[in-house]
Amino acid sequence: MPSAAPTRTDKRPALKLVRGRHLSSPPEWKTHPEFGLCRTLTGHAWKEAQTIKLVKDDVIVRLSCDRCEATRQDYVSYRSGMVLSRSYHYVKGYQQKLGDKEHRPAKSEMRRAYLHMLLGK
């Protein structure tokens, strides 16, 4: 006898996919197009680690992006190699400010807005 399909028993709301909003690129991208490049098409271009420091059983690794100047700090277990925590710091204008009721735009919509800005469409 075939098993029944699993049913959803938790009370979490289903995720919403935001489509067709045709958002425009943030105004900061016009003066700093590298923000859009890092956020949408390529990800950050991390420079070779500026700092690698052993503190007790953790290795602290600090990286910075060659394009947008974002920085990242990782705490890595010296014993296991597992990343224990990671934090980022962004320059002013990199992050978008969303209103209370706004959903985070889909990555594809951000990419579309960036490409339209670059190509002037």
C-alpha cells in the first residue's frame, strides 16, 4: 500500500514570492553601481584576508570587498574548521531601507532592476 503524502501540520505561514513589482534600482546604485554588482550579479569580490588571528580556540578572519568596501568577519573553530559566526559591515547606502509592510524583493527583481539601470532601459 503506498504511503500517504505528508501533510503540513505546523502553523507557519507559507512564504510569499513577490513577482511583477518591477521595482527600480535604488538611487544609490546610480552613484555607486558597484553596490548593485555585489548585491545582484557576482557577489562580493573578497580581497585576500587582511587579518587572520588565533584567539583561544577560534580563528578570526577579516575580509573586505574590493569593489563596494563591505567587510566580513568570521569566527572559525581552530579545531573543527566550522564557521561559528559571521558578521558583515556595509558602507552607507549599500543596504536598502524597506518600510514596515514591504517584503524583501526577490533577488531576480533586484538583478533585473540593476541590468535595466546599466543598460538604460
